[in-house]
Amino acid sequence: MKLKECPFCEGTPKKDKLLREGYEGQENDQDAWAYFIICKSCSAQGGWSKCEAGSIRLWNMREEIARLKNLALEILHSITTSSKGSMGSIDNVYLPQISVDSTERWKEEIVREALEGE
């Protein structure tokens, strides 16, 4: 699987791994290693995985995940700034009235999850 360039600086990523805590002296154990991808230019890191392929998938998905989170935040912003509290319809599917309190909680949750994932 090919590594995509860094979504932040377009730098070149590299594969890396660290011995997990508690596995000292067990380097041959497959579960002993935590794999991740790091950008050589800006040091941005992808998610940790128990296998190299998993760390590559997590790295390559970062841009798409960030795009979807931003889209969700834009939709929530549209809802909260609407005079009726809803967006009306999307593709002829009418959305229910949503309270500003609900959207604020959703925004906080999206941002928290985004920060935890980095």
C-alpha cells in the first residue's frame, strides 16, 4: 500500500514503530510493536496500529476524515445560524427542527474526537 503525502505540508511520510510499554525483551512478539507514520518535514503523525498496514490506512485516511469533520461542522453551523433552527431540506428530505443546544453539543463532540484522533 502506497503512502500519501502529508495532508498538512505535502511532505514525505515515513514508516516507524516503537516498542510498546511492557514488552521490553520481547521484540520478537508481534504484539510488542506500535506502528505509525510520521511526516519527515513537519512531524505530523498518523494513528497508531498493531500492524504496518493499519498505520498506513490510518495515515492515508486523515485527509478524508478531516474533510468529513469540516463538512459536519459546516452543516451544524448552517443549522444554528438558520432563522428557523433547521436547514429546510437537503435533496427534498426535510430536516427536523434542531435546537441550538443540540448542535453546540455535536460541535463540541466533533472537535473533541478530532483532537483525540491526532
